[in-house]
Amino acid sequence: MTLVVMFGPPGAGKGTQAKILAEGTGYLHVSTGDILREAVAAETEFGLLAKEYMSRGELVPDNIVNGTVKEKLKTEAEASGLIFDGFPRNCDQAVEFDKMLAATGIKIDMVINIDVETSLLLRRLTGRRVCRTCQTTYHVDNLAGKEKCVCGGDLVQRRDDNAEVIEQRLKVYVEQTEPLIKYYTGKGLLKNIDGNGSVGNIASAIKELIG
Ligand code: AP5
């Protein structure tokens, strides 16, 4: 099995690129953010707990997130590839991920670090719109006045895409997630991608990396 980790700050384009890569390869896109948002919408026990942390822009406790990832590795063991998006998010999660992978015999092939200037991150996050029905992501700059998704669903702003929470998410990224760059560089797994360009150019660069 191929295992790719899509890494980068909030708004870097991890979800956008993971989706394109999944469509092109048949690999499964595993977004811990999407899994948590589904649990929040379904008002499950852990969804209700996660909601509190997500609405503040903080990381959901490791035991909750690690449990969902462990479950995915078990249920998707037959997949040809997995693309993790938003996990791991701190050093403890990375160490726990290594243990889970060692137990299943799967190895990380590559950690793709999408590097984007902070001013662009803010613009991307505040302008993001998501379809309430199918979760497709858009940006106001590319909507040309359209108010609906191609599926007909309403386009809404994510609850955590407001200035105050974005600031906190970026702070959490610098303090807790960015140190993983060193962790994965040390393991020889990190590949840097310039994420400041167009979606298409970044997707081509990632495709080239994957080979
Ligand atoms: P999560 O959903 O993972 O959010 P995030 O990391 O903050 O990342 P985003 O989804 O905001 O950004 P993205 O990089 O995917 O960008 P996108 O492609 O959408 O996590 C949310 C919350 O869940 C966390 O705060 C935490 O509470 C919790 N959580 C999740 N995982 C966790 C974990 N492992 N542990 C603990 N807690 C966890 O693009 C953004 C916008 O830019 C879009 O509008 C898009 O159209 C546009 N865009 C993308 N690329 C380009 C480009 N090249 N040019 C122009 N526009 C672009």
C-alpha cells in the first residue's frame, strides 16, 4: 500500500490537493477534519466533544483522533493507497501513527509539505465556501457570482473560517504542527512543494513527486 501524508498550515490546499491526487490514483483520501466534522454534524458523543475544540481552533484530544485513524487503517487495509490530510498534527500523534503503522506493516512513502505565504493563507481561508450537501470546496474568487454548488447544494462558510479562529488555528499550527517538519525531515520522508501557485501547477508538481 502507498501512504502519502499531505502536510501544511490551515488553508495550504491540503484538502484540494488530496482530492485531486485521490481522483488521479484511486487512493483513499482520509481527512481527519472531515471525519470530525461528520461526527459533529451527526451529534455523536465524540462529535459533541470535538465541536468544542474545533470551534476554538484548537486540536481535538489525541485519543479521539488517534482512535479514528486506527479504525481507518483497519477498515481500509485493502486500499491501494491512503492519503492522510490533517493527520498527524503534533509529535505525539506522529509517534502514535508510527506505532500503528509498524503494527500493520504499512510504511509512509512521503510527507508532502505544501508551503504557502501567511497572507495567502488568510485570503484562502476567509474566502473558502463549502457545499452543505456534498462538501465540495470553492473559493469566492472563482465563483463568478454563482451561489450554488454544481450538485445544487448551498455554499456555506466553515464555522472555523472566521478571523479570530483562523488566527488561533495558525498559532496552533506553528506551535504544535510545524515541529513535525523536523521530525519527518529526520526520517528522510519530507518533500517540499511551493504551494503559492495555481491549483493545477501544484497538482502537477505533486504528481511528478509521486511518480
Ligand atoms: P482541518 O479540516 O484539517 O483544517 P485545517 O488543517 O485548518 O486545514 P483546512 O481544511 O482549513 O485547509 P486545507 O489545507 O485543506 O485547504 P483547502 O484545500 O480547503 O481541521 C479542522 C479542525 O479539526 C482543526 O482545527 C482541529 O480542531 C480538528 N482536527 C483535524 N485534524 C486533527 C488532528 N489530527 N488532531 C487534532 N485535531 C484535529 O483550501 C483552502 C481554500 O483555498 C479553498 O477555498 C480552496 O479552494 C483554496 N485554494 C486551495 N489551493 C489553492 C491555490 N493553489 N490557489 C488558490 N486558492 C486555493
